[in-house]
Amino acid sequence: MAAPGFNAAIKPKGKRSKAQGTGELPRLGLHPEVPGTCARPRCGAVADTLDEADLPAGWVRAGVYGSTDPDRVWCSGLCATYGVALAELRVERRPVVRADA
């Protein structure tokens, strides 16, 4: 008989049909907003036009170096992630100039 641990056989906890494949996974309790549909005023506004001291707590300023899209302020991390992803799509490609050439 194998000692409990790595060599022990996995014991099924109960019968489960294939239709209940996700029965043990946690369910999402909140319905998050779809990125890009945030209705909060000033969410996604250009950061240079706003005084960041006037923004509510928890707001995020985000930008991508080399992007044609300017830095923006976002109401949450979800909105900021969406904005950074869009800014990454707008990065300018610049030729690399070598010093030895």
C-alpha cells in the first residue's frame, strides 16, 4: 500500500456527470463592466488636461512610452488595463540607429 502523498491514488469525491464539469469552480458574483463602456465622467480623459489632485481616490494615470496615444486617467484598474492595451497598439515604430554604423 502506498503512503499518502505523491504516490497515493486520487480518490473521487463523488459521482459527477460530464455536464457538471465546472461544478467545483467558484462562480463570479459580480458582473463587471465590459471594458470600453465605462460611463464615469473623466474616465479615459487625457491626463495633461486634468489636475490630478482633483481626481477621486483610486484613479490611475497610465500611459505607454512611445505610443501616439497620450497618458490618460482611469477610474479603475480594469479601465486602465483596457487603455494601456489600446495605447500599446498605437506605439510608433522607429528605426534603430546604431552608434557604430
